[in-house]
Amino acid sequence: MEELVTALTPLDKRWLTEAVRLREEHAGPLEDQEANRRARQQGGDLATRIEARALWLAERDGMTTALRHWKQGARLALLALALLAVLSGAGLGLAALGDGQRPVNVFWALGSLLGLNLLLLLGWAVGFFFAGEQGATLGRLWLWLSERFARDAKAAQLAPALLVLLQRQRLNRWLLGLLVHGLWLLAMLAALGMLLALLATRRYGFVWETTLLAAEPFINLTQALGALPSLLGFGVPDETMIRASGATLPALDLARQAWASWLLGVVLVYGLLPRLVLAVLCLWHWRQGRTRLALDLNLPGYAALRDALMPRSERIGVQDAAPEALPRFEAGQLESGSSGALLVGLELDDQRPWPPLLPQGVTNAGVLDSRESRNKLLEQLGRFPPARLAIACDPHRSPDRGSLALLAELARNAGATRIWLLQAQPGEALDAARLGDWHEALDRLGLAHADTSPLTWLEHGHD
């Protein structure tokens, strides 16, 4: 699990933390006893512990895997949108010039190439400065496609969690802006590429037509639009060429080349370059803001974790160093070193004499018969895991789910673990079926078990 957490980016970790919070808000608190314990062991401030707790829960409940599926789906959705943008841009270029059988009306061609782009760019600017919802439609489409491609029911909270996380730093506008401008940049590149391909392989004539207007407005507009492209080396038709194009189809190759160069330059300068500049700007803001993302610890879902993850003794700075040698203790006073052997009983009744006579070096951890005793032992094992752990269980009791989960959790905090299925006391008889249930359940958990005393193994490490 630590390797998987290490592979996550800082954004992924905060994203999963928000997803866990939203899940708990909708479905209620998760079973987080071990997650809280691990977070306390890791240390750090409250935000660090909340994140550690959330990452452990996310890995346990499959949300980390769902995040990888969602990101794969997001990439597929982005690829689909990019392909659609390229095809749309190429279609614009083809529709603007046609098949070359008829002369091209330069202003109709320019309108079809730049009209929708400039209108949507204006709408984006208005939304950016006033509504703050620029790119929302395209963003919702991308999120919807991402969920469909992910095909993971556990990813339901990931998209809302991402939006909530980004809105705190207002990063959603930059991410959606990068998406919108990036797709339009692809579309205009495809349109420009189609124009170049068609103009290089077909002979086009260019005209402008009007019934109401004189020639001067078209001349002035053509020269004004061509002023910036001319700085980049693109040609601009002179006044004679423009007037001739309004009267009849020019036959001069020089005029054809001037109009073609003018059209390419106008599309590049007014269609492609603005999208390129805005995409780079959004990318820069996104990268800068992503490093400042942080959890809002004032949210109720996080504030409620303060007492569980930041015990009062830690908050006031009382943190004792671990002693070099830990004394032996009786039940209820567990202290175990980071090595050695430990014997603990699980819910043993008072009729059974306990503990047995222990060899030197084996510590008695008492009997776990309450939530407090279990939590205390887990806390201690987390700090000082024993090399060998034996857990005595009474096979008269049924192997319920809670007991088996506790056995597995205890075993994860020890070098080696054995389950001691105690034999019946004189005058009692074991239920063979129930004993078989114990064997089957422990085998499923992968825990070694026996009905003979493990004291020799605890003392020497072998039988």
C-alpha cells in the first residue's frame, strides 16, 4: 500500500481525501479505527493525518484503483474530444474553400473559419470575468465521458471531489480554460493544415461580392485584417487586386497567391494565435495554482476528525520518547519492545486460568475483552511490533467477523503470528463443527493455528 500511495501525485492525494470526505457525508462515517491509528503513528499536523487516514481508507475500499480507472477514462475522453476537434477543424477548412470548381468568396470563407471561434472566444471572456462558468458545458461533457469510460461504480465521488477541490483556489476556470483553448487550438491547426493542403493541390480563385456596399469598405477591411499577418511575412492584396476581385474572377496567379497568403495569415493570427496564447496562460496558472492546493480544515467532515487524529496530549506537546528497555507488566499494562514475543488472549472467560506460566522473554498482554483494551494493544503494536505474537482463542465461541478482523489486524503488526485454539477444560467438550469453522476461517486469513501451546515457539522462535 505504501508503494501505491508513493506513486500518487500531491493532487491525487488531496483529491482522494476530498472524495473520502464526500463519501462519508453521503453514506455516514466509515470504519476507520485502523486508519486513525496509522495516521496518528505517522504524525505531522492535522492536515497530514487527515490525508494519511483518507489514503488508507481509499486504498482499502478500492477508491485508489477507481481513481486510476477514472484518470484512464479522462484520457480516453480527452482523446475523443481532441479527435472530434481535429475532424471539425478539417471540415471547416474543406467547407471554406470547396472543391475549386467555383471561386471562393473570401469573406464568406473567413466567416466560416473564424466566425464561430471568435463568438465562442468572446463568450468565454464574458464568462471568465463575470459569470465564472466559462467552459462549463464542455467541462461537464468531459467529466461525463470520463465517468462513462472509467466504468467503475466506486468512482462516483471522484468528479464532484475534483470540482470542490479546485473551486477553493478557483483553479477550475484555468483547467476548463486549458481544455477549451486546447481543443480550439487543435481545431484551428487542423483547419490551417487543410487550407494549406487544398491551396497547394488545387487552383482557387478569390472574389468578394456585394449589392449594397461600395468597394472601399472591402478594401479597407482587407488591408486592416492583413496588417498584423503582414508583420509575419504573409502577403496582402493591393488595392488594384482587391478591386479586380470584386469585379470579376482574377486570372493572375499573383492575385491568387496574394489572396491565399492573406487568408492563411488572417486565420493564423486571429484564429490560432489567440487560442495558443490563452492555452499557455491557462496552463501556467494551472501549474502555479496546483502547488497551492490545500484541504479546508474548517469543513465539518474534517473538523470532526481532530479529536481522533490529534489527541489532546499531542496537541499540547506531551510526547514521551520511547524507553530503551521496557519493563514486564501484567494484564492491562501493556508495554512491548520492537522485538521479542507477546502472548494475548481474545475474549477468554473468567473460568479459564490465565495467563499460563510464561518463559523468560515472553510478555503477557492480558485479555482483550473491550474496545479500549483492543485499541490500546493496537496502538502499542503500531509503535513496538513484536517479532512473535501468539493469540489465544476459545474455540467454544463462534469465529465472528469482528473477531477475525481483529486477528488479521493484530497479525499485520507483528513479525510472525500464531493462533492458539485452546483445548477444552476438564469436563467440557468441543463442538467439532465449530472447531472446523475456526480452522476454515483462519486458513482463509492465512494465519497459522494449532491447539498446542505456542510458548516454546514464543521463547525460541521454533518448536
